[in-house]
Amino acid sequence: MLTISMNESAAAALQPLRPAAALPAAELHDELRDKLSRGVVESEGALVFAAHRSSGSPTAAIARMGWPDLTHYECQVNSFHLEDHAPVEVTLLEDGQPQISHADQVTLLRLGLAVADAVCGLVRAPIPGTPIRCIISANDTNGVFRFHRIRSGERWGVHDLDQYRLDMVVTVDDQS
């Protein structure tokens, strides 16, 4: 079962939400398409983009970085900036802070939905029945995609997405 949740600002920005709203895989940036084509691997119970896989073990990384669990590990390792792979304009303010228009933030959310669709397929094929959550966020400085395996007793972020007041946030849960 696929479940999409979003906060009010994302829901308003993505209206109308329709299947054609996401970018088809053929329109993805070459580097992003390459990342997805490498797939997802499992290591010590953690799911990671093969392109992000480090030489160290998840257990060692959790201990070294002080992350509380595998979910936080996955969210850090599987995180990347969407604006690096999208046709959006990022301007720099005088203080050096990036600035992304509302329209381009919506583009980042739509790209994130296309990536979520691809990631769900990547996990579903080799590891059927593995529940995952993709988290897409965009604000006026960046857009981020991350994913993790859904585990009992572990959660990244807050349950009430409307608590994210400065970000548009979408989660895609695949529990197929």
C-alpha cells in the first residue's frame, strides 16, 4: 500500500496533484538517473543508495556519529539536495544565503515525488515486503530527499508534518 502525506503548505503548492505532476525517469538529471540506476543495497539491516554506500559499517557509523538508530543513519546516508539535480534557479543573497523561488520549490517537490516513485520500485524488486518512507522537503534555501526503512519504535522527524512551518514536506510510505 502506498500512502502519501503532506503538510498544508505542500498540499496547497502541489494542487492539483496528478500522476503527470512528477517528472518521468527519462527527464531526470543524468547524475540522479545514474544514482538511481545503481540501486539500493542492504547492509547490517540498513538500506542505502548503492551510490552512497560507504566503506564502513552502519553500526560503526552510528557509534561514531552518535545517531540513535538505523533510521537516523539511513536518513543521513540517503540524503541529498534536490536542487543539485533540477532545473531550478538558486540565487545567492548578499550574505551568501541561497534563495529559491516558490515556483522552483514546487519543482523540487515534484522531482522528489519522482525520485520516491523510483526508490519504492528499487526496494520493492529485490526486497519485497520491505516498508520504506521517502521524505521530501523544500523551502526557500534548498530541497532535500531522504529515505529509510520503516521500523517499529524508530522515526525520523515529527509525526505531525504541519509542525514544519518553514518547509513544504511530503512523505511517501510504501508498505507493499
